[in-house]
Amino acid sequence: MARYITQEMNDLDGKGEKRVYYRMKIEENIDANQFMDEIAYPGSGLSRASVVSVMTAVAEQLARCMADGRSVTLEGIGTFKPKLGVVKDKEIDTLAEGEPQRNAQSLKVNGVSFRADKKLVRDTNRRCKLTRGGTSRIKSSPYAEEERLAQALRFLDEHHVMHVSDYMRITGLKRTSATLELQRFRHAPSSGITFSGSGKHKVYIRKKEG
């Protein structure tokens, strides 16, 4: 029997309203060996060797298909689609005129996205019997927003640039809340904060007066 957790959410819009969402409490992660053992249970009519052979073949064929630029939909399971990213120490294209553009050697498959088949979701829900598993609360910043802004400005006076991780450390905010709050500050004309750079290289700086 599965348990669910009532999870408190961060105040993402700055309105001071506390909200919650629900998540499954994951009791354990089973590995491939246990998964295959549970498929080839006594009386299933399947041998473990045949299950291993099929699953290995499926994994290899998935890789071949996605390497050829194809997504794969397995009925009752879901759709697999490869994702691309730049290799280490390479920057993402800006498309600015005159800037060098990435070539194939600068890119790699760095992930696979998965969208579950609706049948898989329905079957999981049909088999699931939920019980309450408790409440998880977030640790809030001990400072009010005005105090956090003042801390950020003092940090910039001393260090000139500030990363999201710096703001998290001095305010006690989680990453999502810290990022969204800094974005609100840079859009507020009177905050004194703006940003420079983009993507992983974005930093926050003092807004120039005048």
C-alpha cells in the first residue's frame, strides 16, 4: 500500500499565500534484477533468461532508434525522445551576427525525455491504494523580503556580482524561490538590482543610477 505526503510549496509569486501539493512517498527503488525477478515469478510461464534477453534487446533497440533521430512509442509504456546539449566547456549559441556557431562535434545526447502512456497512468492509478504518509514543510527564510533585498544590495556593494547560490546562502531561500525573487527585483525599477549575462553565466549586479 502506497503512502502520500502533503508537501508545502514555496511562495513563488510573493503574495504570502502557502499552498501544498501531494507526492507519493517512495519506499524503495528496485533495480533491474529485482524487476525481472518479479516479472518471471513462478507460474508466470516466463523464464528469467527470456525476460533478460527481451529487456536487453529493447534497451539496445531504443538507443539505436533514438541515435537515428527517431522517437519511440511503446504502447502501454510511453514515448521516449532523445535530448541534446552542448559538450563540457562549450557555450550555447547566441545566434548573434558574427558569433561562431556550434557544430556537431560540440553537441551530444545528454538525456532522454519520457512521456508516460495514458494507459500506464490509468493502470497505476487503478492498482494504487493510498494512505496518508505525513506532511513535509519547507524551511522559510527568517528574513522579510525588504531585509533580503537589503542583504543583496550589501552583498553587491562588497562583491560587485551575485549568483543565485550567493542569494540562497545569505537569505536561506530555496533555489526556485531565490531565482524568482531575484527576477522580481530586476523588474522592479526601485530595487537597485539588474543582471548581466545569460544562462549559466547570468549574474546579478547593481543597477546603474541615472
